[in-house]
Amino acid sequence: MIINRKEMARAKLEKLKNGYSAFAETQEVAEFIEKELEKLDLPVHIDRTEHGCWFIPEQSKS
């Protein structure tokens, strides 16, 4: 089975846009998500671990 990493990253971006956390298992997926987040100007906390990166949407302080 071939896994398309860009499609995987896009699915994780959709989760983030909807307010859910996402986990990137590989550096390649994490870098793609980070680049796309910069374009979207979406405030997200990134927690890097030895097993991957957690992307956690930041709540607006209203």
C-alpha cells in the first residue's frame, strides 16, 4: 500500500481547521503542515516529541 504523505498532511490540516488536534508521524508530513499553517495564518501550538509532532489549535482569547 502506497501512502501519499501530502494527502495525509492535507487531511490533518482539515482537522486543525475544524479545531481538532493532529499528529504527524514523519518529519516530511510535519514540515508540509507547518508550511501550510503559515499560509493559513492559523494559530497552532506545535509540540515536537521524539516520535513526531503534535499540532494543537490555539483557542482565541475573547
